[in-house]
Amino acid sequence: MGKSRIVAASALLAATGLALTACSTSGGGGQSSDSGSAEPVTVTFRTWDQSAADAYQQSFAEFTQQNPNISVTVTVVPWADYFTKLRTDIAAGDADDLFWINSASFGPYASTGNLIDVSNALGTDAEQAWDSKVVDQFTQDGKLWGVPQTSDGGIALYYNKSLVQEAGIDDTTLSSLSWSPDGTGDTLLPTAEKLTKDSQGRTADQADFDSSDVQQWGYNAAQDLQAITLPFIGSNGGTFQDGDTFTFSNPLTEDALGYVVSLINDHHVSPSAADTNSDGSYSLNQFLQGKMALFQSGLYNLSNIATSAQFDWGVTLQPSGPAGRVSVSNGLVVAGNANSAHLDATQKVLAWLGTTEGNQYIGASGANLPAVTAAQQVYFDYWKSQGVDVSPFFDVVKDGATTIPAPVGSNFNAASTAYSKILDEVYLGRLSIDEGAPQADEAANTVVNGG
């Protein structure tokens, strides 16, 4: 792998031992204690991912074998409703004992005392066993507010081998793609043009190409925050946020977004925003149907592609911009409800999920990369057995590589809804980036500031 983050077994065992012995420490204002109780206790766990839920069922079955008086039930709430329901349930005091949460959403719950302080409950030494990038993302006010569960690595470029070979593009060219707002040294655009075809087989670099009749797209430029927006902004040296403040009107950010929009509306190598703005899976489906040659995305789509693509495909490095290859690396944690009626049992399950044994199940099928570093090998072994080289996802975020921070902010989800409405118009070509970027800043930052 391009990135080795495996912690020595002795360090992991030490951290695990501390975590298990720390379970009697209270992490919040729970209603009762289970310490020393032989009475059966049921802890509830919530996620939005069915494949992860299946893996957790196996993990919790093993946990209950070792802790017969504690059982864990798993609930799946669909992504579309997950955070709205979580907010409502926490406010009503009805939240599950444990739940998945992302870096954009945990902040307000930590600030209001609704999450178990993992640094206190399990001990800070436990963090040594976990992916440091995920630990950093979920640390606020010097405290860690969840046990890391998954890491996305970085962003890479999936490609349809047949379509690329038919266009006469070799692996060296594909692995060294670059882009620039002013066109200097730009190889991404001409490559995408060669891979975009109309119904007559004419490519987008030909004068008689019919842009209204595209049958094969070259690339998946779209308003896709993790796969496209953040990597392009970062690779141009721009910023997405400064703290909680949105910075779309940063000149380097505007140039990066302007380049992405030009791939859609000026060069016609990517699908119309009329399709992608409203359907986040549109480009993925085009790629899976053999109608898109290059698809930039993360590990979170690896299983989808491996399961559904009926053609030979590969993975290579994401394109490089003026500031180099800059990716975002995201992760998820399982958070503990500080108001759980079963705090001791909940903290014991948290400790279990922070061990190699507890966390490895979600990587065994290749669906998720575990965030417990010593548990990651099962994930790498799985994809090696499938003949898939996952190193491009890790080379781009290996130690020393520049990354762009994942989104943060107590009101990020609401701010995202506000700015996306404006960027929708920019990607549709109905609003220039010069006009849209300041408006997006104003809309998002008004929400952030409580307006």
C-alpha cells in the first residue's frame, strides 16, 4: 500500500486494555449505571449503511459471546432521513445509545453535551490505535467525540479499460493527468475530449462533434463535494472554508470551480448539471453502464463498481492541479449518547468497536476501510484477492501529502443546502462563477452565523 498506518500490536493491546478497564468512567449525564449488574442489558446502535449494519451484526454477536449480559440491536435509517431524524431524536431524548456520525454533523452535539467524551471514557492512549486523520476530524476543544470506524483514504480515478484503450490513451498518460484554469499543461481536458463521443462516433475534440447528442461521456465533472469540488479546490491552492466560514469567493477557489463548470458547459465532456444536480448517483450509473470513461470518486464506491461493472476497469491517481494532487480524506465515528440509560454498557461497546477484533468486520467484505489501523489489513487482503490495486487512494494522502480539510461546522448541513441552491445555478450555466461564488458565501455564512 502507498500508505502504511498499521500500529504495532503491543501498542494496540495496551490501548485496548486501557479502553476496557476505563468503561466504568462516566461520559455524561446518563440516567443509570450498569456497573456490576448481572441483569441483561440491550444497547441500541444506528447507521445509515445496510452493508455496514450486516457487518456490525457479526461484530456484536462476537461481543455478546464475550459479554453475555449485553446484547446490541442494529437499526438502519436511510441517508436521506438520517440526520434529520437524529436531530429530532436527540432533542426528544429518544436517540440510540450509539450512532454513526460524520465530521460535518458532530460539532453541535458535542458542544451541547449530548455525546460521550471518548478521550475521558476510554483514555487518550486508546487513540494511538486509530487512524490519526479521523481522530483529528472528530476532535473538538481538545476532546475526541467518537470512536473512529471508517476511513475513506483519498480520491482516485476509476476508468473503463476498453474505452480508454479504444481512444489510444496509455496507462502512463492516464496516471499523470493534470489540469490548469488557464490551460497551461492541461492534459485532463484533451483526454476527456478524446473519450467523449456523439452517436456518430465523433469525439469532443472534433469540429463536427454534436454536443447535444453525447453517447459516451469522458469525465464526471459535477457538483460532487467529496469527489470533485474539494479535490479541485485543493489542487488549485484554494480553500473551501476558513474555520466555519465558507470561502467560495477565494480567487483560487473560483478558478477551480470555473474550470469544473467549463468541462460541463463549454467543452461538453461531462453530463449536464440538469442531470447531476438532482441525482448524486447519475455519473456513477453512467460509468456502470459503460457510458462514461473516467469516474473520479473514493473508496466508498469501490464495492459498487466491483459488484456492478460488467467491463474491465482500473484505478489510477486523480488529476494533478497547479498545487499538485490534493485530496480530501474523510472518516466516520460511532458516537455514544451521553444521556444513555445504560452508560456503562454503552461505553463497553464503544471500547469493543475501537479494537481490532471489533472493527475488522466492516472491512472483511471490502465495503469499508476500518479506522482501527491494525484492522485495515483485512480490507487490503480482500481487495488484493479480487485483483484490485487500491494504492492510488492511499498514495494521494500518504504521510507528507497535502490534503484539504473535510467540511466542518455546527450548521454545515443547513449551510450546504443554502449554498447548493446557488451553485446549482452556476453549474447549470445560468449564473457566472464571479456572481455565484460571493452569493454562495453569503447564503452559507448567514446560516452559520444564525441568520
